[in-house]
Amino acid sequence: MFKVLITGFEPFGEDSLNPSQALINAQQQLQLTGVEVIGCVLPVVRYQAAETAIKAIEIHQPDLVLMFGQASGRAAITPERVAINLDDYRIADNAGHQPIDEPIIPHGPAAYFTTLPVKAMVEDLQQAGIAAEVSHSAGTFVCNHLFYAVQHYLAQHDIPSGFIHIPVLPEQVTATNPSLPSLGLEPLIAAVRVMIQTCYHSKQDRQIVGGSVC
Ligand code: PCA
């Protein structure tokens, strides 16, 4: 059995929902033949998020780690290319921490790349009719922290892992921000099923266009 660990986050900031938590709650719908999906919801708390994820990796010994988090304002599913060694929080985390310009791991490498086939994932999502693009910044908040710390931990292991930001749920679109892009839980589940299949079949990424121009 191919084991996939999927992580999501609790709500944070002004939001009372997080699409990545909704995804874990719907993990039954992610099961595919020959694949065992293990879900884990993480606190939006500096250090604690990564400690919880690493503990889950140690316990379950997955073959693949897919970490998810909300990116309010993004209209597409965005597999992240790179995690940087920087905590610079624009808002406090759920425990009140707000580090400014601090390293995640002192003297650690400046960055880690994803070990997921992100361009293949984006291509397969697009072919399934789901908006997707590679992102080159996971921000400088708890998602980036989790991504960096897990890539650091797994650097000596042969387990593909990476982070994917997802749009908010339609229920999170409020009257004060009616044009916020969103994605429903059903298409989100369909998207995650596509991404699991892509990772299962392609260990190597595809050499296709997917960069960005500023
Ligand atoms: N998104 C935040 C943290 C938790 C989440 O779902 C982020 O992008 O850092």
C-alpha cells in the first residue's frame, strides 16, 4: 500500500474556516485504489505545526507527504516550488507569536526546493479542468515555516514532500470582500485526487514551461 500523509491547518486570523482543514475532514473521499491516505490537522503555531507534522511522519512512515494551507486571494491551486529560512509574520499566529525577520533554523540553508513533481501536478490539474500554477513563494508565515522545517527534516530521506496553497472556500467569501476568489470542497477533493495520482506515477518532474516572469 502506498501511504500518503496529508496535512491541513486550523483556521487562523480573521477566518473561522480553513479549506485545508475541510480537506482533512473529507479524507474518506481521497482514498484511491492501492493508496492509503492519512490526514493530520496542524495548529497554526510557529514550531508546533512542524513538530506535529514530523511526529506524524515518524509514526506513519509515509511514501509521500502533501501539506496544504489556505492562500486567501489566490484563484488557483498552487504547488509551491521553494521554502525559505525566514519567519516574518504579518499577523500573529494562533498562539500570539509574531517573529520579525528571524530564521526558522539558525544557520540552516537559505532555502529548500520541493521534492514534488510540481509542473507535472499543474499540468495534470489543468488537463482535468482545474485552475493551477506553480508558485515561487509560500510567504513568510506558518505555511512556509512548516514547509521549510519538513523539507529540512526529510532532506536525508527519500520521501517526496511539498506544500500546496489552495484558495478559500466559497463560504469564506464575505460581503466586505465579495470578489475574493474561492474553490468549492468538491473540486478541491477532485484536485487532490489528481495530485496524489500524479505523485504516485511521476517521481521525476516534467521539463515543461511553468516558470514566472516579473
Ligand atoms: N495558511 C497560512 C498558515 C495556515 C494556512 O492555512 C499560510 O499561508 O502561512
